[in-house]
Amino acid sequence: MPEMPEVETVRRTLLPLVKGKTIKKVILWYPKIVATDHEKFLSELPGKKIIDIDRYAKYLLIRLSDNLTIVSHLRMEGKYHLTASDAPKDKHDHVEFVFTDGTALRYNDVRKFGRMQLILTGTERQTTGIGKLGVEPNSSKFTSEYLINGLKRKKKNIKNTLLDQSVVAGLGNIYVDEVLWRTKIHPLSQANKIPVEKVSELHDQINKIIAEAIKLQGTTVHSFLNANGQVGGFQSKLQVYGHVGEPCTVCGTKFEKIMVNGRGTTFCPHCQVIYK
């Protein structure tokens, strides 16, 4: 699933391709991608201009004229690509925005898990899943004190806590494994038992790894591509994820893999301390 760095990369590469374009018509080849009223989606978008694209955590916010926003969650394998409006349809293209200049933006999703919602701009927290999310890494609200206080309320393990998005928004399986290894925290550690100084270190490493991954345009492990069809560059920097059975670069102990709430989790059994 694309995590915050990948979605930010999509935003940055998609914006210059579509900003200022006016929608002529919309085609829903697989209507279930749209979670709001289909008829309104089809009837209200023609004539609207793409003003900007924002992002919150793993959500894209496509800002349109007349105070409308398309909220898009890519889920597992959603992708956007710009093409000619008369280009042959790929079997996994499910939504098309045809522009007045003869180009078209297509949403492609092999698993069909992605979702779009058409809402009034500014109502994101009231009408979408964004309202349930915690704060983002590298934001003014994401301080060490915020994370310390947030984890005090969490009795479940730190891996699940970081994945559930309620404290920190935007992290997924790959970056959680990496940041826990960097901070030497075992993924099964009880979140509210981790020492304050370790939580502060965790805060710093979350910010650092997300910034590094965004700079390298995300991580391509399976199928992630940006809006230009290019792979990310952070996969070459992964130290833990995908390295089960290989020696830890710090201590030489072989990385192990366990399942945590159904998610494959790689860690160093020597370096990473369990707090309970």
C-alpha cells in the first residue's frame, strides 16, 4: 500500500500534469471506485477546473473550482496517469477524467480497492476518513510531547499503534519496520511502556525517515509508480523490510520475521528491545 512518501510523490508528479485543466466529462468504468453519489460525480464535475492537489497522510485532495474536492485514497495499487482521451483503455483503468484539451487522466487499480469521494472543499474531516487520523510526521503538531502523550493511552503493541493511524498518520508496514529498527524498539513492545527518551528518539526517526523517503520519491517494492510512470528510489535504502534471514548491519544477528496483526514484520531479535 502506498504510504505517505509515495502519495506525496504522486501529488508532486501529478500536479504539473493536470493543474489548470478543465474537465469535459467523466467516465466510470467501475463505479464502485466512487464512494459518493455516482450521478453527482458524473454531472457536477464537467466544467470544473483543477486548481491544486493537496495531501493529508495517504489521501490525495484534488482541489477543483466551485469549492469542490475529490478525495482519493489509492489503497493497495491505485495509480493515476495522463494520456490522450482516445488512447486504448487498459483493463485496469476504472475512472477517466476527459479534459477539454484532448488529454485524459485515468485512474488504474489492479485490485479495485481505491476509493474517491466528491465533497465540498473544507469538509474533509467531517465527511471522510481523514477525520479519524492523527497528525502527520514533520508537521508543526507532531512534537515529541505529542507522541509521548499519544502513546501513554495505548496499551497495544507499538507496531499496531503506529499502523492504526490514530496517533501518527501516513506510516505503513515498510516505514514502521524501518523506524522501529532504527530506534531499537521491538515491534511487540507495549506502546505505553516505552521509555520517554525512546519515544523522543522514535519521534525524530519517524520525521527523518519520512523526509528521506519523500526526497527519493518513495519506495517501490512491488508495483508503486509515480504519475510519470517512474519507480521510487528509497527501496535501495531499506535496512530491514525485505531482508529477513540476512544479517543485521549493526550486530550481525539474522533478521527474523513474525506476523503482527496479520502484517509481516521484520526485526532484529538482538538489537530491538521489547518493553512490556
